[in-house]
Amino acid sequence: MFLNSFGTNGFLLLAAFLLFSGIIVAKFSSRWGIPSLILFIMVGMVTGSDGLGLVYFHDAGTAQIIGVFALVIILFEGGLHTKWATVKSVALPSLSLATLGVLITSLLIGFSAYFLFNFSLLEGMLLGAIVGSTDAAAVFAALKERNIKAKMGATLEAESGTNDPMAVFLTLSLIELIAANDGSIWTMIPTFFVQMGLGLLFGLAVGKIGSLSINNIRLDSSALYPILSVAFALITYSITAFAGGSGFLAVYVAALVIGNSELTYRYSIFQFNEGFAWMAQILMFIILGLLVYPGQLFTAEIMGNGFLLAFILIIVARPVAVFLSLIKMNYTVKEKIFISWAGLRGAVPIVLATFPIVEGLEASRDIFNIVFFIVLSSALVQGSTISNFANKLELVGKKKDVPHHSIELISMGKAQAEMIQFQTNRESAVVGKKLHEISFPNRANISAIIRENRVITPYGETEIKEGDFLYILVEAAYKERLKKVLEERVPRPETGVDRDTDKDD
């Protein structure tokens, strides 16, 4: 309605309004203790046809395309920031949660929907498959800058980054069975292993090619390197999907490879992708909110069914799946309880819920509305209480020290030099030494030191302290020598003041 009346100008004004709304929502969501995805969705619902009537949107196919594109960007950004050493330490439990955990959750919710409501067995299983996986966008956003114990954060992020293939496989297989009204899901099991295998293979290959390309291709503008990284994310998903593999898994694996490689223009790439992921998240949730009709969603039947299934998911299905998936995997009962509680549902279930609508299945709209209500309940109840839950279970780690200063890190490709950032910790060998006592390479110069959000001008007698951010300009040929100096460790006794509550990780 709005777009039809005002055309291009109206579209641009609406886009600006939605982006401004998303930014304001993102700023106040943490202050209010409400997950940002809830508020993004509300912006879409308010501006939709059942709200202010600014946009009339009912195209599930378009919403599906936008959702998949946004998930690729969000997964890629999450993978870039994930340390391989951290993922490796929780690889087995995360894989178990991403496969067996999703299957158990889907079966329990599927049988619940079948026995409690007017769904056929296959329709109930389809609903269970759609909500079976945790959501990367929701988990990454919920854990970002929170001081959750490192082991817990790594497990949840690795699980959410790798469990989409199982949910997608189950969803598409059940849609095919319902649409064809024959066949057996057992004949499709080999397809799952093919999708997982190809996803891993393509992710590793494209990730390696991507990191080599970023480091060796000389582009005229440094602004092109972040765009090149996004191009690799999109091509990773596309070629893997065309080959019959899991595009989502491939994107996450490729991002892991690229993010854990030595990159030129690293800071620019990371900052661009973080901003782009925020924009994708805002766009995706608002579009999904537009697809919802509050008049259909907030009915006694949908709310009752949705709330009951959300309760079963949060209190029964997810904990059962977690405890069974993590048998004999060195997790305490408290840790399993926290992982159960932090299994957030978000954009992935809503995007998957558009698939039955696109295929024209009979119960598709009821499934979509119930899934939407489950996601709202999960995000609102679980997402807003993660930090408090971790505190109650004594699963908080060291407070994340995120720099808020504005020194710009640069990589000067033609000059073969780079400005790098390094934060010292208790065991850094350089801590306690004066600059003139440190054997930095001749071609490396400390440009600035950030200490407690203050800029320290470095000179020979400046002493390095724990927690300092060092900004060092170094020629590319001397970067490895500089790394050896910075990464040298000296074990130091812990003090009562600085004791690390996360030392078992």
C-alpha cells in the first residue's frame, strides 16, 4: 500500500525507516533485557498489513530467499570470529548435539504435536524438524560480549553453526514425503551423509582458496577485500548447494578456515562483515515479521498450541536431547542444564517454516504460526535470562574485554606493511617489561598502547601491563618474527584479585 502510493521514493524512505528502527532496537534491547530479534520482528509486525499497513507482504518465497541470504552472512560472520582451538576442544560434543540432539528434539516435538493436536504423524514430525535446531543468529547475538564460561560458549556456538544441515535435511525430506504421500524416510538417510560430507569438503576447499586469494590478490582499493570475503561466502553456499551438499555447513567451515588464517586487511574484513551481519539480521527478522499476521497468530488456539509446544521444547525435549547427546563427554550436570537452557530458537526455524508454505502443504500456515510463536517464546524466555542463568549455575568466566577505542587498524598492501592489534594477558612474556627490553624485530614499531580506554604514548621506558592493547606497525616479512615475540608465554602464579574462574577451560 505504501509502496504502491509512493513508488521508488516511498521504498527508500521505508527502507531508511526500517533500518533506523532496527538500529534503535539493537541499542536498547540489551538495556531492556529483551533479545533484539524479538524487537526486530515486532517492527515488521507493526509496519505490516495487520499493523500500520505501511507494507503488504505475503510472499513466502521472497522471504525464504532473503532469509537464506541473511543466514549465510550471519553464519559467515560468526565463523570468522570463532577460534579453531576453541572449536576443536568441543568438536565431538557439538557434533553430537548437532546431529543426535536435533533428531531427538525433532522426534519428541513431532510426537507431541501428533498426540496433542490435529496434525497427522508426518505433519507433526515436520513441525518438530523445523524447530529441532538451535539458531546461529540468536546464539551468536545472545553470547556476544557476555562473560559465559568459555567451554559453554564454544559448545553452543559450534552446535548452532553446524546443526542446520540436520534440520534442513529432516524438513525437506518430510515435505517430500507429505507431498508425494509415499516413500520412506529411511531411503533418504544416505542423502544426509552426502550433504554433510560435501559441506565439509567444499567448506575446507573454498575457505583455503579464499584465504590465499585475499592474501595474494592485489586490489586497487582496500575496501574491496571485505567484499571479496562476502563473495566467497556466497559462492561457498551456492556451489555446495548445487552439488547436493549442505551450504550452511560449508559456509561455517569456510569462515572458520578464513578467520583462523593470517589475513591481510583482517580488521577491515572483520568489521565489514560484523556490520553486514547486523544489517542482514535486521532485514531478515523484519521481513519475517512482515510475513506474520498478528490477527492469525494471537488466537487462543495458536497461542495455546504454541505455548504448550514451547514449554515441552524448553523443559522436556531440549534437556532430554542434551543429556543423551552428552553422555560420557565430560560435562557436569550444571553445564548440561545450561546448554539445555541456552538452546535458542530464532531465524532458522522461521525460515524453514516458509518451505511448507512455498510447497503449498495443507497445514503449512498453522505450522508457520505455531513455529513463530515457539520462536518468540524461546527468545523471550530463554534469551533474556541466559546471563542470570549462568550466574545461578556459577558458569561465568572472565569478563570479556572488548576494546571500545577508535584506532583504525590498517593493512597497506602495496607497502607490504600492516598495523596489528595484540592484547596482553597474565602469561604474556612481554608483561612487566619495558619497551627497550623487548626484542621486537627492527621493522616493527609500537604506534600506540591502549590501557583502560586511555591512549598511552609509547617510549623506551614504557612498561607493558596485563590487559594492554598494543598497536604495532610491522612489515609483512617480519610479521612471523613479531608473532613469536608476542606469543611467548611465562607461567605466573594467580592472585586472589585476578583469579580466573574459567581455568578448567
